[in-house]
Amino acid sequence: MMGSSQFATPTLELLLQRGYEIIAVYTQPPRVANRGKKITPTPIHEVAEKNDLKVFTPLDFSDGASISEFKSLEPDVAVVVSYGLILPGRLLAIPRFGFLNIHPSLLPRWRGAAPIQRALIEGDTKTGVSIIKVTEKLDAGPIFLKEEVEIDQGITASELSDELAVKGADLLCRVMDNLETITPVEQSHTGISYAKKIDKMETRIDWNFPAKEIYNKIHGLSYQPGAWFEHRGVRIKILKCELIDKDGEPGQVLAHDMTLSCVKGSIRPTLIQRQGKTPMNVKDFLRGYKLEIGEKLS
């Protein structure tokens, strides 16, 4: 099993529950996290240690030693979920059944680093999970199974990620249960799109966009890294919002309930986070923070 983020934990937990023999877990090395500067292992590392699994944390697979070490384990199959390292071809060739990957989109749509965020930002009404065989070309391997998921109105990227992680774990185990007989199908050569990594520059809210596009961005970037605006030198994230049929100048405060005008229509935050503070609902936020009707946000 290879994985690092929280998205991978339901898969490792379900593989353990189903009784698969997990001979090793590979994950990113522990790193400094949060403002406390504490060295923190990945979520997968923590699950592995609780279950007395052997853990490896190579920085990469560029040297022969890491690949030889993996080969010595004699794996039948490798499962890779949200791992974060490039896997070279000579590593992919080692397991008898190759590498399986859980990808949270309906491939070939949204190959790449941020499929969940991009689906929401672009206003997709459906997404899903694909179980693919890993090849050297990014997210282009043949598909064993995939399942569609409707995107609920107002869901955030983190909430959708949790949902797809559980569904992906179940689909992966269905493939594992039939590994000797199931045959993957090549991906379509049409409808390919790439979900590029979220850039810090795009997290700032630009009020010169329609309300619906800003709404999509807010939910697509929530909870992390979060879409934000600046007010009197304070950075404020909007984590959830609703659409309001009201017009004004872009960035203008239209009402005491924090209705904020976009170039077309408005939004009203429902969950908000001031810099250095915890998230809170907008009513609690406004009890301790003043916004004047008519002023404009940057």
C-alpha cells in the first residue's frame, strides 16, 4: 500500500478489515506541520503504525536501493492512493498484478493533481471514482471499474473528498477480490481534461466575476487552501456561501448579513474564517467583526 493523505486512509483500513496481507506501507516522510512546527507523520503512517505494519518513507525512487528494497518484498500487487511520489517504470513492473490506483474523477475527465477541486470550480454536476492500472503516463492507465457520483449543491471539496475516499476504497476492494479474472478497459481518447494543481494566486476572490463562478470557487477550495478576500489588512476566508439574487458594485457590502456583490448577482457567506482563527458561522463572525453597508472589499 502506498499513500500519504487522509484520502488514502479508508482504503488501508478496508484492506485490513477484509483480511488482505499488507506486507508493507509506503508513505511520505514525516514533516513539519502547523504553526507548532512539530514533526508530524502522514495519516497513513499513523494507521500503519497502529496496526503494526512495516513502514517505508523514501524521499523518491530515483536510486536503485529504494527499488531493490521494494523488489525484495515480492509483492503480488501494489495499491497507490494519494501518495505524492513519481513511480518509475521499472518499479511499476515489479508486482505480479502491477499497481492499482484510486483516482477521484470519471476518467478521462480530470486527470492530474486536483480533480475534486477542479470539478467543483468548473461547476460539474457529477464526478466519480475510477480504479485504474498505473502506467508511466499520468492517470492514463486502463480502467478496471468506475462509479459515478452526483455532486450535491453546496458541498465543499473536503466533504466530497471524504465521500469519494470511502467509495474508492470499496471499488478498489471489488477489483482486488477479482484480480485474477478482471480485465481493465482502455480509457477513451476523447473528453480528456487536466486538473492542474491549485495555485496560490487563484485563491484570492475576484469580485469582477459572476456570483455563480465565485460560489463554485469558494466551495472548490474549501476547506484548504480556502478562497479569501482582504478587509482593512485582514485576510478572511469564505468556506461556504449561498447565492443571492441582488446586484451592486463588485465587492460591495449590500446588507448587514454580509451579502457581497459580484459583477452579476451576489453571495452571502455562511461559514467564514478570519486569519489565525477557527471557522465559524457568519452570525457569530459578525458579532465580533464590523462591515459597513456600502463599503467595498479588496
